[in-house]
Amino acid sequence: MRTNLMLTTALALTVAAPLIALARDDDRAGSQGAPIPVERTQAEAEVDTTDAVLADDLIGRTVIGADGESLGEINDILLSRSGEIERVVVGGGGVLGIGERQVAIPWSDTEASPDQDRVRVTMTAEDFQAAPDYERADGDSGLVGANQE
């Protein structure tokens, strides 16, 4: 009987301990359970996203060359170690992805707008055909310079 009482007590404490910790956290948050305010740096508070484009919105966009020709679609984005877009990988040519070429175009050669479904580049269709193919190396993280010593 004494063993059952000790086991029951131990089980009750095991279940109650996390609940007690949660109650203490609520007390720290304030009497009304309001969250504790988090201070933000001035840089975080003043981020302007009016000209920002989500990566998810870029992938799949049609890429138009300087000559007005469609070069293909953005299939991937290559980032620098600091998180900046370095290049967009454009797939073009082929039919339904078969025979499609991948070309990495410098981000600085693009013009993207949040309110447009297309991305313009300074490259012509002829330049695109002459550009080297981009092939992702084994273990490539997608970060430019990340796999270089």
C-alpha cells in the first residue's frame, strides 16, 4: 500500500511540474497574461518592404530578354553567404522541361517588380543561348561561394 502511495505521488508530481512552470511563466507575463513587450532595434522597426519580392513569387515567373523574347522561367535562386540574391537560375528551351537549359543570370542584370508577373533581363535570346549551362554540383547548398575553400 505504501508503495502504491509513493508511486501515485511521484506520478502526480511528474504531471504537475510542467503545469507549475507554465503558471510561473504566466505570472511573469503580467496579471492579465499579456505578452512581455520585446524591444526592436531601429533597423528592424524601419524595414521598408514596399519594393520587396518574395522568393516564392519569383520562382516560376517568366523571364523576358532585352529583345522582348521570352527566355524561360525562373527555376531557382542562388544566394550569397550574406543572404543577398546573387543569381536567378532560368530554365529555357525544350518542351515540358525536356531538353531545358539552366542558365544562372546575375541578379544585377534583372529588373523585377512586385506588381508584374515577368522579370526583365539585360540579356537577349541570343546571349541566353550562348551563355554557359548552370549545373548544380553535388552537395551544392545554393549559396554562392559556400562550397569554395
